[in-house]
Amino acid sequence: MILPQIPDNLIAKPTLVWLLRSHTADTHTIEASYLTNNITWEADYIAVLNADDTLADLSGWVSIDNKSGATYRDATLKLVAGNVNRVQPIIQYKRAIAMGKMEDTPSAPQFQEESFSQYHLYTLDRPATVKDNQTKQFILCGQPH
């Protein structure tokens, strides 16, 4: 099909559109955050010893591997270290049942309250852009060698 012109309401690339309602006409600041899949990170540490092996310089690097399908421009990066358990969508539960990996009768929810103290949160001190299918490194601690 060939259109004589592109309709005004056509958005040619995937876009998130929000409609917000407010009871006042004031200016409001809005912050949105969400979790995404297929972005991983790991830390590597490098120790450089002096000539007589009595002192060492230690530096840490973070490698972020983005396979999410999206580019994140000027993002605030916060890295969480620890065993993070995320709620699985119901479709994954049904798929597990179909594959015989789970019983069809789910047990009652077993929630454990855990404080954030078991996790470590690292926040980059500046906005960063991480492109889709990019592995990017940042200095975590120490001086780069």
C-alpha cells in the first residue's frame, strides 16, 4: 500500500506515549523508572604491584552489556549487586507448566521480607548513554591503568 502522505498521528518508530491528568494547571516534575531485561553488568578488578611486591594499586571496572533492544541516552545508571528476585510474568509460569517443569497447582505465595541492606547499590555520578548491542566500561574505583 502506498499512502499519498504520512498521516499526522503516525509514529514511525516504537514510542511510549503518556497521557497525564492533573487537577491543577501548575508545572509538575514527573519521574518514570522501570526495569528492563537483557542488560547485565560485571565488575573486574586490576591490581598492579610495585617492583618489590610491597604495594599495589587497585582499580575496579564495570562492564555493562546491553542486549535489551533499546538505546538508553543520558541515563542515570544504578547497578544493584546481590541476588535480585523478580516476579515472573504469568506467561512464563504457564510455559513452565506446559513443559512439565512445574506442577499445575501453584502453592500459596511464599514472601520473605528482606531489607535492602543485603544489596549494594552503585550509582554513576553522571548521565551515560549505553547503545543497544554495546558493551561499555566505566571506572568503579581507583585510577585507570
